[in-house]
Amino acid sequence: MFQINRRLLAAICAGIVISGLVACFSVFGGKSDSFSLPHLHPREEGMNEQALENMDAIMEKAIQNGVFPGGVVLVASKRGIVYEKAYGSAYRYKNGNKTPSENPIPVNSGTVYDIASITKLFTATAVMQLAEKKQLSLDDPVARYLPLFGVNGKEKITIRQLLSHTSGLPATLPLDRLPGDREEKLALVFTSKPVVKPGSKMIYSDIGYIVLGELVRKISGISLADYLRTNIFEPLGMNATLYTPPFNLRSSIAATEDQSASRRGMVWGEVHDENAWALGGISGHAGLFSTAEDLAKFGLAFMNRGEWNGKRILKPQSVDEMTRLQTGHIPDAFRGLGWELSQDWYMGPFAANQAFGHTGFTGTSLFIDPKRDVMVILLTNRVHPTRTGPNVSEVRKQIAEAVFSSILDK
């Protein structure tokens, strides 16, 4: 069964348990309903339990080889969690020299991770919700809503192009090394120049998703953090998902990188991504913290075509649009809207063509194979204490292969 992170629960909730539901005050300060996902026996979902347990050796070997200090693996069908297990340490080292901490903190299944670029999926979902309400059209020019954006050859770039990483915008900008406050840095983002002709190439762009986060803020009239809380996190009971965690949650959060060179020291409990940090921790491209179970709630909404636990966050047509190929006109580009499609480098070679997912630089990943009714989540802090360790993608792939090998008659 789900192992409750008691420090996190004590820090964020004050409530009672009734029929498996926890009524609590969330980290955001508002009242919300939190619920634990059902835990199912693998056999009920056509999976072999012993085959799933092969993931133990994969994770333990990765920890021994220094790929990451710890992590959480979660496997689910569209009805609930089939397998969930925590490994290793959430905090192990005092510095980038790998000096061991006198007080290491073990991972449990409720450990909160900096999910890095998986944040983009929530931004994309927010944009689709606004499209459903006809507050924007995906094929509108971005400049219709953000006039400052419409300069330097970006006048015709559409919202759809930002969502599918085909806007031609640069992959990133060194916002953390540039002067100015948040608004001045955003002005640099808005006035940036495309590096290729819009629509001609897929360039994975954090800059595009920073713009999308500001688009949500402009159209909704509230901050991106408030929008996601109200329209996604609260409906799905994702009470451990947030931007800018308060300091008292630090012991429940996996530490990331020693950035002493930039005077940040050990980054722990604040966003790892430098540009999100430069923007105050809240951005459309990175900055969210979450747990495996909270991400599973989000994933289950997509597995069930926009709805989970009686709460609908998207229409089925929007889910279809987000998870269909949007970049067929561009060679070797496999993007939906927010989601990445059919990538065997982390989904494994047995994932169906319909599979969709996303990764995060900190060592996180989530993918869904709707044909085989399976979701795989891997949360690690592979950048603790530095980003120079072995490649985590091989572990992602091995975990995926172990999951697919467990599936019976699918």
C-alpha cells in the first residue's frame, strides 16, 4: 500500500480521513480534497508481479553505479496503481565533492521531486483548457494576446507552434546571468529572435514554454501557479504538487545539485532549473514539484480521456489533439501538444506508436502507452550532487522494458 510521507502530510494537511478521502488544507492554503489512488494487484491488470520486481535490481544497480542517489518507480493501469516502490536516498551528499551527509534522508513513495520539464505538460493542459473555453485559438498568433512578442520575425508564430516546439525560438537563454528583475527578463524572452524559420524545424524550446506560461497568466488574469492549482491540481486531488515549496517541506523534498559556482550552494527545496529560478521559481517550462502518486493522478486523467475520479480537466477531443502527431511535416520530429510521442530512448523498444510522455532534466520521466493500458513514472534526483553522472536514460529504458515484459496477453 501507499506509504504516507508523514512529514509532508503534517506540513500540508490538517484534516480527517473519511472513506479513504483526506479532507485537508493543501500547501496552497486553500481547502481541497485529497485522495489516495487505488492499489491493484498486478494480476488484476494482466501483469506478472515477479517480472515487475525485476525493477529492484535495475534501481539498486543504478544507485550503486552513481546514476542517482534514489528514486521512486510507479506503474499504473487506467484503474489505479499496480506497482510502486521507493529506493535509496532523497538527500545524501553535502556538496559536489560527494561528501556524505551525517544525516541522509531515505526516499519514500511520498518524496517530493523537482519534476523539471514535466512542468510543460501542465502548461500545455492549461492552454488547452483556455482553448476549450474559446478564450484563445491554437492557431492564433501569440502576438494577438502578448503584443510585445510580435517583433523580430515572430509576428505570425502561433500558439500551436509554441506547444509543439516548432516556433523557431531558441532552446534557451541565459536569464540567470542577465541583469534585471522578472519583468525585464520576460521582456528579453518576448523580444528574442527565432533561430530558424518558424514552422520549418522542431527545436525543443524552454523559451516557448516560458511564453506559454505568460500567455496563461495574461488570458486567465491570475498567476500560472494559481491557475494550475485551481483548474488541475485541486480537481485531481494533487495536494503535493506546487511551485516554490515552503522551507518547512524541505526534509520531504529530494535534494538536487550543488551550484556553489553560482553561489546557490546545494539546491534543495527550490527549483533546480536556472531560468525558472531567475524568474522567481514560477514558469511555464519548469519549476513544479510533485510526487509519483500526484503525477499518476494527472496521467490517469489522460488515460481516461480527460477525466479521473469524477473530475474532468479536459474534453476527450482535447486529449486526442494533445497526443496526436503535430509535426508530421518535419523529419524526425515526434511532438504532440506538450507531449512527446513514441520515443524508445526512454519508453523502450516495445512501446506502441501511440505512446506519449515527457522527461525532466533532474532525472524524471512519465509515459503512457494507451494500447497496453500502462503508465510508467520514474522520479529521481540524478543531478544530486552534480549533473555529471552516468546517463539516466538507460535506466529509464530498462525500467520500461521490465514493465512491458510483465504484461500478459496485451
